[in-house]
Amino acid sequence: MRARVGSFQVGDLRVRLRTLAPAGRLHDSLAPTVVLVHGIGMSHRSFAHTQRVLARTHRTVAVDLPGFGGLPPAGRRLQVEELADLVVAAVRDGGAETVVAIGQSMGTQVVAEAALRHPDVVRAVVLVGPVCDRSRRTLLRQALDLTRDTVVETPRMNAVVTTDYLRSIRQYVRELGPMLRHRLEDVLPRLTQPVLVVRGDRDPIARREWSESLAQAAPRGALVELPGGHHVQERHPEAFGRLVEEFRRVQTLEDAR
């Protein structure tokens, strides 16, 4: 399965899309498209295994946001709302009409805002390791929790995190403020779409009480835990893929009623 990689210019910002789909269906609709949005400092590599699993049955698009994944820095701070609009514009330029938006870490903020601002495009939302816990919304606490998470993650994921952070450091520093200020708990009660919150049962960043509160805040929310840390989608890509497929199936049945 070979990915189609393309860059899209939206205004003064560049976004990279890495598309994988079942054989022979890279260019057709296969609606809805599954969109994968990484966290702060990261890239599409945080969904490498997950995307391959999901692409067996779905058209999938992994996003590299401006300044991340080797893209040039934006040269300015980008608010979460701007990133949300940017993702929707890019994936629509790439041929998607409706999407299931999956975000990890800061990506959860981006996909939640995308669902709020573009409900005609975003049909369902999956939040993996959502941030930022209202009781730990400081740089020091986030840094400590990130350090704790390295003990839980696999060597591969720690290597991905380290190398992605190093090549995105300029944009990473700019996005810390918007990430810490964003209030995911204020966005979720306003969503009409189904919301699935997924956390690793050893995740020190998206803790259980915080994750439960988010699932309860969404009118159509649910919480599922899988074994692992903050990047649990990569620790158990097969289990995560089955979870997303079941979520999609339930959402389709609900929408048909």
C-alpha cells in the first residue's frame, strides 16, 4: 500500500496530506474520509501504524500542520481555530467531502474546533489523549507529564517524538500558548456530532478524570480506555482500528434513524 503525498497551500500556510486507501480506491470518494491530526511537535508519523490499519477499509488522510513534519515554520503563532479551518480547507481541496476527524493530543483541540466550525464536513470526532487537563494547564506540569509518558511509550514512539520535536522546535514554541489557552471542555458541549474519547490507561497527560469529564461534556460522548500511554493509538493500532470501525458503524446507524 503506497501513500500519495501532496502539499496544499492555504493562504500563506502549507499543509501536507499523506493519503492511504484500499487498493484501487485512492482517488474515489469512499466517504467519509478518515482524517488524522497529530499533536504539538509531532507529524503524520504519530499515526503511521494506525493509518495503515484504517486504510484497509477507509480512505485515510494524515495531516502535517504548518511548521511540523519538516514543513517550513509558519513564522507566526497559529490559533487552534485557524488550524481547524486550515485542516478542513486542505482535506476538501484534496477531494474529501465528509470526514471522521481523529486527533491526538493537541490534535484533539484542532478536530473538535473543526467539528464545531464545519459541522457539514466533520461527521464524527475521535479524541485520543485529549489536552489540556484543566488541573494541569501550565508549562511545568505539561513538561513533567510528558517526561513521565516516556517511561510508558515504546522505544520507537520515543524516537519519533524526539526527532519530530527537534525538527519542529520553532513552531512548537509558538504553539504552546494557544494549546494551553484552548478550552476543549467549552467546545465539546456545543458539538452535535458523536464524540469518542480514547485514552491509554497509563497516560499521565490525558488522565482518567479529565477524559471522563470530556466524554460527559459532549452530548453524544463516550470514553474507551486501551492499555498504554499518551500515544495509545500506535501501541495498539489493530485494537484502535476496530474501535474506530465500531464507532463508525454505530454513528451510521444513529444517523439513519
